[in-house]
Amino acid sequence: MNKVINLKKTGLTFGIATLLAGQVPSGVGASPLVTIGDNADIFFNGGVTARYDDNIFLQNNAKSDYVFIFSPGVELNVGNQVTGNVNLYYREDIYRYDDFSRLDTNQSNIFLEGFMVQPRLSLRVNASYEELIQNTPEIITAQTGENLVERDLYKAGVRGEYEISQKTSVATGINYSGIRYDTIGYTDSDSISIPVNFYYEVTPKVDLSVGYRFRNTDTKDVRGAPTYTPRADYRDHNFNVGVRGEILPKLQGEGRVGYQDRSFRGVGSGSRSTMSA
């Protein structure tokens, strides 16, 4: 049994999550429901959560409720963990409220991850689709009231790294993220970024890097606005240096610091430069 406590901006959420049989991800020893050939397995991956939220709308006039979330899911795993693997996961989150039954909803989620490793080349891909019907501090407004903001999140990306020599490599890719609101008064957006990084091995466990990232973000008209609303698109140019590997004993990861220049189009046209991390 897992006990989860989440602190929000204006409320406290307390929940107890119960793992269902077979929910443990395939990578940690769960038995597959179905095995197809030598390299494909299907797993059940789901759970049940009971939660008390003392401010479900994140408004000054707080309203509380008990929320029960049933999350049946299925996972397809193809390949192996050495040369290549593809993992496809679907989960349906079924929300049931004790008092605010008008908020009852089903939310679909799809996640895809994969990788391929060759002698000098490695590739990784990912994609996801998430339905979200909830309020968070950064999106609530005075007009939100006793409603939950509905939106769909889309993400996709591919990254490749090529080994130039024993000590140097180059990595690049492309990433997309998009958001589509079903609730009026919010702005849809699309963002595409292209990073390029060069790595140099300074020790067998640590690489230094220098990189550049271009990102373009386009916003749409405000959903449901009676008149045209000026847009605030922007582009980023980010220059950075970093380190990856065993940064400290028993601590592995990758970190970067850099300089970012952002140019705006539409509302507030101009540019802004900041440090980034």
C-alpha cells in the first residue's frame, strides 16, 4: 500500500493508492498476461486510488470532496533491453467524485517509448497523449469558478547520438509538444525544439558538453473569445555547457547551464535574454 500526500497552492490532498495484481511494470519482474513469440509480451498495468481533496477547484471559496480513481491499463513490450525495445502503454483513468458527481469523467492516456542501439549509433523515440481534466495553480483564473479545466496534451520526440571517436560524440533530435483546451478562455499552443550537443569524454565516467537548442512556440486564438485576441508567439536560441555521467559518487545524471535569447512576435514584440539551467 502506498500513501501519497500532495500539497497544492491552496489546498491539501491526501490519498491512498492500492496496487492491483500485475501493476508492477514489466521491467521489474511482473509476469505477462500473454507472450507472443520470443520478444513480445502483454501486461496488465493498473491501480486504484482513493483521495481526499479539500480544494478541488483551487478557489478561495474552497470545496472539498472524496475522489476515487480506477486506472485499468494494458502494456505491450516488444524487443529486449540490450539492442532495442518498444513499449506501448494505454491507461484509462476513471474519476468518480463522492459529492460532485457532475465532475465524473474518464480520461485516456497513451504512452510510447522505444530505443535502438547499434555499435556507434543510438536512437530513442517517445510519444504520448494525455487527457487532463483538473485545475492547477498556473492555469486557474477568476472565470474558472467551480469548474475543472479540460485539455489534451500531445508530445513526441526522437533523439539520436553518434559516436565520432572513442572520446567524442554528437547528439541531435526534434521534440514536439502541443496543448488543446476544451475549456473556453484558454490558448492552444504548439512548440517544436531542435537541440544539438557535442560531448567530450574527460574521464571514463564523465562527459563534458557544449550545445545549442532552437525552439519555436506558436499560440492560437483564445478559445471562445468573441473577438480576435492578439497572439504571443516566440522563438528561443539557447547556448549551453554541461556535464553528464557520474557527477558525484553514486549520483548519475546530466546538467546544463546556459544563455537564452527569446524573441517575441505579436503581443509584446521584442526580445529578452536570460540565464538558463
